[in-house]
Amino acid sequence: MSTTGRLEGEVAVITGAASGIGAETARRFTAEGARVVICDLQEDAGAALQRDLGEATRFLRTDVSDEGDVAAAVDFAVAEFGRLDVMFNNAGIIGVVGRIADTPTEGWRRTLGVLLDGVFFGMKHAARVMRPQKSGSIISTASIAGLTAGVGPHGYTACKHAVVGLTKSVATELGGVGIRVNAIAPGYTVSAMTAATITGDPSQLDAAEEKIAKDTLLGIAGRPSDIAAAAVYLASADARFITGQTLVVDGGHMANGGSPDVHRIRPAVLSEAGKRE
């Protein structure tokens, strides 16, 4: 991993930062010169990551579905490091699954609490601090499930579509005071959560990586480091002219809707398929 100091002196809050995409982003942010508040419900993993990354980080147990916890995380960053430059609303779960007629309301609301309320709370309280300083970057983890259907369960899909829309809406409000608001839409990325989705076993990372690679135009699987690199870009001055956007990081999966590569099918087959009686 090469670094350029693009976030030197910046202060960031990252939710869901104890594992997966969040942990890799915390590593990359600190390597780029930022100080980071690691927010997560996973106390042991969060504390271990803080020890690993050292004095540039703090860990705070945070439930993003609780507005008080998110507000406290923002205030903690200011108290510990003096300011807030980047808010990365990354915490996520797969959430409730099943057919729409069988979806339990309690599970639906819990899913919205993490995947949508958590993003809303992060934007709300980051704006509270960033508006007076007239600068800042708010980034949220969406998904390609927020751009199409059939990639995730109903609740997950609804929330990720909402994150894309909320990103655009909040960007129109905050752009005038120098705050940029963007989202990242990962495709399937190798992690315990996606391994559980694809294989049924969160430990089967190799099997998940093999399956993901087959569904991308590049023939490779996305890794947390790919999403972290996108977050560094959107957080940095290199993205000074970008707001209200959702950056898709999926190896080309969405470019052809996840369909087979028609360019590898023999022309004769295409001709036969298109023949009319």
C-alpha cells in the first residue's frame, strides 16, 4: 500500500470500523496522516485495532441505530482531536431477509435502524460540527443494491436506495457551506458478511472470493482495500469538485447488469437466438 499523506492533519469518524471495510479504511486513513475515531459495537475487535494503529486512533463503542451514540461519537472526536473533517457512515448489516409477505416488522425496523437511521444520524451530527467550520466530507457506504434490484434482500435494498437519495439531497443543502456529501457503492467485496451471504459460512473467504471474481468484468474480486482507497479519495482534496455522487466500486459488475459476457458467445449462437419464426 503506497501512501501520499493526502489526509494529513484530518480527523475522521468511521462507523463499523472494527472489521471489514471499516477496519481497512481506518488503517488507510491513519497511514495517510489522519486521526480516526473507530466506532463499532465489537468492543474487543475495536480495542485491538486501536492498539494496533496507535495514538492516532481512539475506540468508542457505538450503536449507530442510537442517535445519542452517534452524537457522542462526533463530540468525542472533537474533544479528543479538536475538529471533525470526515464522517464515514459505514456500519452495516445484511438485515432482515425473506419474502415480502413473510418479513417480520421488527426485523424490518431493526434493518432500517442500522442501515438508514445510522446514516441519517451520522450526516445530521457531522453537519452540526462541520457547518460552523465551513468544510468537511461526509461519506456513506451504499451498495450496488442501492442502484438495482435482486442483489440484496428487500430491507437492505430499500435502505441502500435511500442512502443514495439522501446523499444527493443533503449534498444540495450543504454544498453552499463547503461540505461535500458522497457515497460509495461497493459490489460484492470479500468479507465475513459477504462470505456468509454467498456460502452460508462467514469463514469461507476463499470460496467467496472465487465466486465474486466470476461475476466481475475484470475477473477479480473486490477487497476492503479497494473500498478504503475510494474513501480516501472522496475524503481528500483530490475530490474537491465532487459532491452528491455515488461512486460505484464493483469491478464492472453493474456495467452489464451482472449478465454473462455476450462478447464471448459465438456469433452463430447469437444469430440463432435472435431468429424469428
